Amino acid sequence: MSKLFERLQELIPQWRAERAEMIKNHGSMVLSECTVAQAYGGMRGVKGMICETSLVEPDKGLIIQGRPLLDIMDLWPEETFYLLLTGDIPDEETKQELIAEYGRRSHVPDYIWDILYAMPEDSHPMTMLDTAILAMQRESVFAAQYAKGMTKDQYWIYTLEDALNILARLPGIAAGVYRIRYNKGGLIPWTPGLDWGANYANMLGLPDPNGSFADLMRLYLHFHCDHEGGNVSANTCHTVGSALSDPYYSVSAGLNGLAGPLHGLANQECLGWVIETMEKFGGVPTEDQIREYAFDTLRSGKVIPGYGHAVLRVTDPRFTGFNMFGKKNLPEDPVFKTVDRVFNVVPKVLEEFSDERVKAGKNPIANFWPNVDAGSGALLYHYGLTEFQYYTVLFSVSRSMGMLSQLVWNRAVGTAITRPKSIGSKFIREQAKK
């Protein structure tokens, strides 16, 4: 029995008791109102679900189990997953146990490779990843146990089993997708004893003579792991999982949401704008040139990718962390230097442009600061990962930790099936008349 399992066995009775007490004593408390604009606007800002793994504060950014991200930026993904599930940072022995656990579970079934090699050559990498996860549904321990019959208080146990199997196999599948889709040669096997992030970096097959690409993968996987429960991928996974669909169905559904341009595509769009700027000026642009091009972009009716966020009103701490990594490991890289200069210039440009909009009778710009996507692509590009379409796959491997930890928690406490009430425009018109 693993230390993670033992710790969850200790915690889950407490979670259940706290949840029952909360419902009993505060069940009638109103959390939020929903305006007509919010109902039409994707329920933005409506408090209507519970997520215990992480919180995004507008003035602080991502907080994982009560810990601000930059305070724990040196965690490896194994530690991140343990923290998401339990609220604790594991000791070294427990961390190494989880590394070994992933290694024992890392074998990808042969039929998955048959499927991926049989897909059209121009398949999108996200289609390949999602197809592989969904095809592995036949491996679901939860589905098998549910068919045999199990009690509700056992749901979390078999959800955790599936979660560990999915996470252990994801780096191999994701790296395989990269090598198959972009003709990089044969598959590279899992290296026993190597951690989750380093194995992923190694199986991609990119040069890494000093190990800094493995460091980046650990950081990338840690930073993208979770972002509350209301983002499209987490919310979709939660909704599908609330019907007791097994984790393979649920995670695949969540990642299909992540594949959408408004969710998981941003880092490649940001890098595209940076490279476009460099091409326009024949190399690393000056701050004056960046200012000129930023205004040209905005006045043409476009946005500057990577700047602004639905929730954040400060610089995304994930951007700060990636910027720190870049200054340490690749300070002279021309793409990184451009990203760093953009950060020095664009917030001021956005502030000025917002003032222009207000004077013209238009809405101001709500947020001038970079989010995580403004900087992450430049780091990947430096290490030779230049296939933009693949970037969302990296995001997916990481975000699966958050989706799965939320799924385990919801199964542990018996969260109900998601079923909000919907209304039509006719109802709103009638209520407005009253």
C-alpha cells in the first residue's frame, strides 16, 4: 500500500465529515448572484462549484492547496500531484515511491501504437492524444469494478488507480505522438528510475546535454497542472465525471475542451506574434520597435496574444517563473530576449491604448499584464520544440494532474451529478417586464 493511498485514507473521512457539516450548517447560504449578462456570457464569475485543489486570486495568481505558486516553484510533478491530492508536500521517500510507481505503470499497450501509426499523417497531435486516452478506456479499473459492483465509498480507490495509470502512461503516449506525427524516428522507451518530467523530456528525443530541458519539463508540467475548477478542461472533466464516467472518458473530454483555440492554443499564438515581430524588424527588436508594432497590432483591431486574463489582474506568477528560468538558462536566446523586451513595453502600450479607447467612448482594457502563455513558448522553441501544434499536448499532460486530482476528490466526498437549471430568453424577457 503506497504512502499516497495511506494518506488519502486518513484524509477522506475528514473531508466527508467537513462536507456534511458544511451542508448541514450552511446549506442555505447564498454564494453568488447571476446576472443576465453573466448567463449570456458563459457564467463568468458565478460562484457555483467547489474545487479544493487550487484557487486563482485576481491579485495573486495560482495558489495550490494554500501555497502561492512561486513559493513552491521547485516542486517536481510527482510532488505536485501529491500536493494537489492531499494538501501536503511529500518527503523524499514518498516522492521516490511515486516515481517508482509511475515506472511500474508506464507501459503503453501495443494496440495504442497500432492506432496512432494508423491515423492519417496530418492528424492534429491533440486528436492523436485524445484518441489514445479514449482507446485505453478498456483498461479502466473503475469501470471494471463498477460493473462487478462496489460501494460508493470505494469509488475514489479505483478512480485513483485509473488516475495513476493514466498519468504514468501519458508522457510515453505524448512523446510517441510527437515522434510519430513529426517523423522523428522510433519510439523511445521509459527509463526506469527517471522521474516523470525527465522521462517525458527524454522520450521526446530532443538534445539535452546539460539536463536543462528536463528541468524545463518539470517546471512546465508543474506550472500548468491546475487552475481552479471552472476553466473549460477542468469543468468539462468534472461534468463528465459527475455522471460516474470513468477517468478515461472524463479526461479525454476535458482535453477535447483544452484543444479549443480559446483555451489551450494561446502559447503558440503568443510565440507566433513574437516571431512575427522579429521577422518584421530583422532580429531582436528594440523597445521602440516593439512599441510601434504593438500599437499597429492593437489599432488594426487585433489583440496582443498572451496579455490579459479572464481572472488575473497582475502579472501571472507562472510567467514570472518562466521568465526567471529563461534569464538563468538562456539569457542570450533571441526569442527569449524579445519576449523579455515585450514584457517591458506592452503593459505600458496597453494602458495608453486603453485610455485612447475610453476617450473614443469604448470600454477600457481590463488587464495589461502577461499570462503564462506570453513566455512559455519561447522556452520550448529554444530547446528545439518548434512544432507549434504540439504545444497543447504538453499543456494536456500537465493539466491531467489537476483534472484527475479533482476527480478523485469528488469521488471521495460523493459530489452529485452536475445539473444546473437552464432558462431561455423568453423567460428573461418575461421576468424583466415584472
